Amino acid sequence: GDLIDELTEAYSQRWFQDKVRKCARDSGFERSIFLMRLIDVAFEVQKPILVKWGFDGTPHGAREMTAALREHVSGSMPDWLKKKRDKCLEFLYGGKESGMLDLLIHTAQDHDGA
């Protein structure tokens, strides 16, 4: 949960939220375009966290971190961890105000079978 906490704190910064919301507007609120652009925006705040946690400070390191997190938070997880994950994703996607959160969460649930 500590890595998720650090990511949540980084994603919750005002400047990051502003960038994500601009990214959503600039992508015309198109899911696939937004997610492609979000990679670069998110990497800006992920890089120091990646290095701190022993991952490469590269896009490859970000993919490895994402895979490791998915492995730990998939399947049956305690409610407290699920809440942390959901809060982290909310900030990553620009919060409720971005216009992307509902679109992304509902699409993910459709694919996850949730």
C-alpha cells in the first residue's frame, strides 16, 4: 500500500491535476487518445517514485511498476487496499472534475467483468 500512497500523493498535486484535465480536453475526451497522452504526463511524476522503489526511471520501469501493482492488487484484495487503489486511479485520471474518470472506470469494469 505504501507505493500506492506515494503515487496518490504525487497524482493529487494541483499542477498534475491541471495537466491531466488539459490532456482530457485536448484529447476530445476520447478514451484511447487520453490514455496514450496520459502516459507522458504521468511519467513526469512517476519517475522519482520509480527510482526510489528500485525500478528503472524509464518508461519501461513505469510499465514494470504497473505490472507489479496489478499483480498485487488483482483478484480478491482487502477493502482498504481496494479503496487506496481506487483513490490513486481517481487522481491519475484527473479526479471527478476531469470528465474522464467515469468513462475509464466503467470501461475497465466492463472488461474486468466487475
